[in-house]
Amino acid sequence: MARRTPMSGHRNTVDACYMAGLANTGRDDGAPGIRAQYDAHYYAPFLRDPDGNKIDFVLRGRLKQMRIRHLPAVAVNSNAPRPAEYHWLFWASFWFGFPAFSALLAIFQSE
């Protein structure tokens, strides 16, 4: 049985979840990296929980991250404040990362 935890945010978030899993009884089953067999932008590490279930934390694509990075540059070049879309994308990425990270901790703390 595999448990898949989609992640939003950045590779650092995925890496932090992987390290937290290793620190909480998880066993390494593949270090973080691009998994080209799934997709050119599929970045994930693999862990096994104490029962042997496979867990992967996935960062797919970079569209949202590229959009967040692009919006401030457009604002600076046009001498305008950052648009509301930038703030929405930033906070959505930030807050959606917490449930996934909390789920990881809950899985390994319950063992």
C-alpha cells in the first residue's frame, strides 16, 4: 500500500518532510530527486513507514512558483505594487504546506 502526499511549495519543503520522516522512524527508500519516469518535473523522495508502506512527497511542476517569481519583477519594472494575485499565491503555497507536513509527523509519531 502506498500513501502519496502531494506537496505545494518548493523543493525545500519536500526535503524537510523527507528529513522529518527519517528522524521519526521512517526508512529511506530513495533520496529526493527528479523522477523522470513519472514526469520531467516530478520531484520526490521515497520513505517506508514502520509497517513497510511507501510514502512519497511530491512536487510536480513549477508553474505556480514561476508565476510567484515573475509577478514581483513585473511590478518593479512597471513601478507598481505587487498585484493581489501574488499575495494570494504566496499565502496559498505557504498554508497548504502545513497540512501535508503535519500528516507526515502524525504518521510517524503514531508508531
